[in-house]
Amino acid sequence: AGAEGVDPAILAQFGFGPGAANGNIVPPPPQGTNFRFYWNTPFQLSPHNPSTIYLGAERLFKSMDRGNTWVMSDDLTRNVGRNDRPIMGLDGKAPMASKHDGAAAYSNIVTVSESPVVPGIVWVGTNDGNVQVSRDGGMAWKNVVDKVPGVPKETHVSRVEASPFDPGSAYVTFDGHRTDDHKPYVFVTKGFGETWTSIASNLPQGNVNVITASNRNRNLLFLGTEYAIYVTTNGGREWKRLMQGMPTVRVDDLVIHPRERDLIAGTHGRSIYILDDISPLEQMNETTTDKADAVLFDVRP
């Protein structure tokens, strides 16, 4: 769930339970159309217009009137037939217990990010290894994952995040643990995905689940991995583990509070941790860290 951003009485959520009103997609899709939603379905309210909503399935749905009507893209996944894949050497069609761990479908959009700089530049990542970008609000798409160096085909895209500074820049992370690949994959593009540069540098082994960028310091990035939070103040040339008091735990989500400047971490099994006021980190640069004996930072009133 998330606040709408303009009207404090409006809250957006995806989920099940009291307070949710269910409805159909309007206009309805062609008869017989089946959608594939991820168990943790991604959605985003546009940073430019809170009436615009993006919602991922195997397609990207877009509403410009708070969900009253929708348009949808073509299938942006590889549309992998998971029952056609062997499971531990066995025929994927064979009966077996907990074959898909309860997941209703595969080949889904799992992460969505619209550029906060220019409306209509939208990135999506899929759990079967696609990274797609649209420059026209979702009408036309380009799959740029083949431009990402060194990542095995069909590796799960754990997060894609549009840069808060440049319209053509974005960050992407991949999670390969499902195929016993625990290498940290973290990349940045500055040209709409035509070229990508690894910024994993000195990160230890362990899959990466989330990346988020400060909108006040273009070199300040945070990563949530299988074991910890890492921070860089130089755009990924060097990473350091953050929060000494935090347990070794999987970090699934990171958010910077836009007003309080707190870093909020959602973990798998150990609740929520909050780093109070990251504004000193946002004021850091190479001069403050390398050339000064002492530095005074502005603090929150």
C-alpha cells in the first residue's frame, strides 16, 4: 500500500483482505485472455500524476484515471513454459510435491519504475530475465537485457530503478540464486539501456534484491542483499556494509522517506529497520571523505 501523494485521504494498495474493492479490467480484454500475475505484484503511482497507475502482470497495465479504465501492453516476458523445464533432472510435467512452491504463474513482471525526471519513460523487469524500457508511456517497448554484460540468460530481475537525475539512466539488479548463482549483479545505464556498466565492484557473494538511489546525491546508492544493506557514496566504485546494529538478514525492500530522509528497510523475517536521517550521507562527496580532517554536516531540525 502507498499514499497517493496529493490527497491524504487516498491510499493505493494491492492485496487481499478487508477494505479492498474488487473489480474487472475496463475495457475487458478479448475473451479467453489469461493474465499471469506475480505473487508480489508490482504497482507504481506515477511520480508526475497520482491519477496514473502502472500495474505489472505479464503485460504492463496503465490507468490514467485511478483505475477506472485501463490499457495494456503486449506480453513483455519471455513467456516461458515452466512445465517444459526439467526440475532436478526430472520431467517438469511429472507429478511432484510443491512443484512450483505455490506460485500461481511464471513469466511475470516483478518490478516497475517510471522516471521521476520525464513522464512516460517506464522500465520493467521480469522474473524470466527481460529488462524492457518504453519512452512513450508504455505504447512501444524495447528489450535491452542482451546489452547487459555477464548475466546468464533468464536470470530473475530483482529490481529496476529509474534515475532521479537523468531521463536515460537507470539501475538494475539480478538475482541468480534459483540456479545456484550467488554472484552480485548490479548495473547502471546512462543511455536508455543501450550500454550497461557493472557497479558491483567489491560486493561480496550474495544475490541482490533491491537498489534505491538518493534524489539529492547522484552518487549515493543503497543495496539490499541476501544478508545485509550496502551503501556507496561514489556511484558504486566501492561499497560498505551499513548499519552495525542490524542482524544478518535478507533485505527485500528499501525506501527513502521523502521528508524525513530516513532509510527504511523491509526484511524477510526480521520486520522493518529504520536508519534515522541519511542527510549527512547525502552531503558526502570525495572532498568531505578524502581531503578534510573534520566535516560539519547540516542536520534535521
